Amino acid sequence: MRKAGLIAFLGLLLGLAAWALFALSRDGDYDRSPLGYKGLQLWLQAKGIAVIRSDAHVTRARSEVSLRIQPLPTSQRDATKTQPGDGKTSGRLEPWIYGAKLYERPTLIILPKWRDSVLNDGLAQESGLLPFADLYRDLARIYLRDLHLKRLGPEFEEAQLTLVPNQTEKVALYRAQLFDRSALPSHCTELAGMQSGALLLRCQNSVTIYLLSDPDLLNNHGLALASNAAFAVSMIRNLRGAGETRPIYLDTNGQLLDSEKPTSEGRTYQRSATDLKRFFAYPLSVVWGTVLVIAVICFWRGAYRFGPPLDERSPNIELSKTAAIEATARLLRLSGNDGRMTAQFVQHLLADKAILLFGHGAGNQTGVERMFQRLAHRDQALADALQSAAQALIERGHVMTRSDLHRNLETFRKLIGSTDLGSR
């Protein structure tokens, strides 16, 4: 029963660790998914176009950026979950656009096409397309109620698009989503399109807005098709203006730009309870998971493997090293091993002396004989007496009586103590 409870406890903790590793590290997954825009940022930067990402904790000035790119949310379902001041919902984009944003900088608005279920199912099919009603609701929020959309069949549509004279790029879109040319309002002009409809519009009323009908032209999936990536660079350069060097602002949250450039004293930061989630985002989730696993192992080793802690008054703690040595020596004597133990002691002692004189390679019989030869050059009598006492203990120690063993051992001790072996 105890083992079953321990296994259940370990399983619970390991489950929490797995949740910390995988469930909490998905905030950045959408941006790197086929529907995200991380690839667009990296591609533009590789082509010399600076890109800055929106950050809920950093306030940007209008004068810092040239063109805002604003992808609309992928699902109206997430709109009910958005908290005030939170730039993202479950790792996805802000589900609505502040009307005030349209008056800050020229903005390229990218309409969505696919539901979130496309990422889970891995299939781009009819059921994964967003309803037009949701898209028209988004267009109404940015004061463009008169625009109408249409979609082509389940196949790739290809077209040659030109934004810059003498520069034509081939684009390809699956289930292309286009604006209906017959329903374009008077203040909207088509900049690029396919035979079946308009793809890119410029709408000018009191503000300038660019609208891209199909997100697959700029998202991670679409940039890998045909010459979509080359057209994306050409489009962004054309929309922000010739000679413009200020960075593109890729806006993925609901934060407004500042009317003035922040001072050098620092930027404006806004803190909320949601910031706590950053401590559990990847790669910190890996660290917390590792700490949790180590804590579980330590708990098991301490509480189960070695049992409860010992009482401080236990008599075992009073057992000293000296007492243990004395007990071991007594056992050796009772078993009749005094002579063999003494012989080994003498051999090891002579080998240690030889090592001191000649180095580590001299800890053998040859080194010991060389040591006695060296000692004989100084004092022949002492060398003979020491060698005789040592040889007697080594060869006949196991057959000596206790009194003879003690007498020979005392003689050896006095001789080795009076011997000056010198240095190398």
C-alpha cells in the first residue's frame, strides 16, 4: 500500500513537470506556425529592411516607424478571452484593432482566412476557413463596411503581379481569398490583384489604409510558395515609400504608439498579473521542470530509500573511529592473523621508505633492496640489523609466538626509527 501511494505521488509530480515543459511553452508557437509571421520578420531583415516587433512592455514612438503591419486575429472565438492591457490571447493576436491606430501611421492590414483548427488538424480544408461574417465584422471596425470578399476553389491560383515597373513576380495562393472588384468603394484603389479579384487595396479617406485580402501571401506558409517571398519584399518597400529607412512595425497587440519619442531616461513599462506567466514560458519552463524532477528524486531518496532520520541520542553516533579500529584489531588477533598482519605492515613500511627515497616506481622488492644498499654505504651494521629484523618478521612472523612477535616488532621499530635514510 505504501509503495502504491508513493508511485501515485511520483506520477502526479511528473505529470506537473510535463505540463510545465509543454503546456506552458506554447506562447510563441503560433508565431512560428504556418499561420504566423515570424518568417516575414526574418525575411525582411535578411533583405535589409529593419523590423521591430510590438511589445506590451515597450512604448514606441510614431516617428520611429515607417509602416505598421497589422495582422487581424485568426478567430473571433478568442475575442471573449482578451483581458484589458493584454496584447495576446492564448499566444494569438489581439482580436480587434483600435480605431485610433489608423490615424497614427500608414497601416497594412492583413485579413485572416483560416481558423485555429487548421493548426491542430494539419489540414487546410473547407471547414477550416473563417466565415465571411467574421471578416466583415472586422472590416466594419475599421470603417470599411462596403468591401466584399470571395474565395476561389480548392486549388492553387497563380498570377503575375507587378508593383514596381519592369519587376513582375509570380505568386501562388491556395483557396485564394480576394476582394470583389465590383463592390470596391470609391475611396479604395486596387494596387495588385488576380484575374478573379483584387488582392491588395489602398483606401484613403481621412487616413491611408492598405488591405491585403489573403494572409497566405505573407505568413510562414505562403512565403515558401512560388515567388511570394520576393513579392513580399517588393510590396513592403513600395508601401513604405522610396528612400524610407525607418523600420517596419510588426504589430501583434493592442498597444498604441506614443506621439513623442521616449526620452533617454527609459521607456514606459506596464506591469500586470499576467507578467507572472513569463516565468513559466519556454525556456524557463524547462528549468522549472528539471528542478521539480530533482526535488522528487531527492524526496524519494530521503524519505523512502533511507527511511526516517535517526534520533540524535542514538548510541551509534557515539561510536568513534578509535573504537572501530580497536575492534577490528581484536578480531584479527582472535583469528590468529597477528603474524600475517605484522608482515604486511613491515613490507608496506619499507616500500613507503623506498618511495620517499627513489620515487613512486621504487615501491617494490627491488626498491627496498636498493634502499638497504644505500644504507649499508653509510652504516653497514645498522643496515644488516634492520634487514635481519625485517626479514624475520616477513618470513617467520606468522609462526612466531606472541612474545617473540612483539619483541621482534619492537626491535624493528627502534632500528627504523634510528635510521637516517637521507634524501634523494
